[in-house]
Amino acid sequence: LRVKVKTGLFDDSRPVEGHVDELGSPAHRALAREAVRKSLVLLKNENRTLPLTFDGGTLLVSGFNAPTPRKGGGGSSEVRVFSATSPLDGIRLAAPAGVDVEYVPCCDSGAESRGVQLGQVAEVAGRSDAAVLVLGLSMDLEGEGLDRVGNDLRLPPDQVELIEAVAAVQPRTIVILIAGSA
């Protein structure tokens, strides 16, 4: 509370009034992108896979978190974003000309195995130049009032199977984990 009082959050003045047109502006979006870049955590970089560079070829993208923008704010926070980009769309936007980004759905809810198309994903991974798996937890598995039983921090088994299947055929496999509930 001391910080809120010190920053004026309890004052009668409305700091946003008169600046509504700045909310979600290109400058704000650039600042948000910079914050994301500076807050990412690289856990491992075996074989110097990152930064991922190639001039052409195929990049496989898979994982249930790939096509869905994560806006945060589940539960009582009621975060309303101006716009959001899914990891898949972000990868497509960032891919250089000549790189074919091929999306193969898998691990559709992050819960226990539900018809995971491991064979299809592994087949595409094997003929691709690199693979990006966007995994982690969904709003169904984490969030306010959805703490995992026994403080279990492991990935759901179907996601572990996906990582193992793809890494077995594609040495340039990158795993992006999206999580972060309180």
C-alpha cells in the first residue's frame, strides 16, 4: 500500500484522463515488446541453437500454446488488452522471406493425452530445418484458484512426449514455455 500511496494511486487525480489516445499507441507497444525481450529467460542453449537463423527452408511450429494469444489477467484482474499476437503469428511475422512456417496442431489442451498427433508432428519435424514447440500451461491448468495439486511443476505428460518425439528427429528443436500464474 505504501507504494500505491507514494505513486498517487489513491489521489483524486486521474492520470489517464487526457491521455487515452496514448494507450496502446505504437510507443506503448514498442515499450511492451522491449519489456518482453528483457524479461525472457533462456534456460538452455545446447548446440548454440539460438539465435535461430536460416535464409530459407521450413520451420515447424507446434504445441497448443502456439495459435492462442495469452493476454494474461485470468481470474479477478480483468485485464483488457488492445490487441494481442499469438506466438504462431509472431513467428510468421518475424520469419525471413523464404522461410515456410508450417504449423501442425498438437497437445490441444495441455491436459492428459487427447489424441496427440505425435507421428505427424515428428514427420514434419524430421523434414524441417528447425522446430519450435510452444508449450506450457493454459488458463485451464493455471490461474486464480487453479493451483496445481501438490505443487507439481512438471509439464503434462503429452507435452513431454511431444518434446521427446520432435527432439529425436530434429536437433534444432526450440521449446518455448508459457506459464506464469501467481
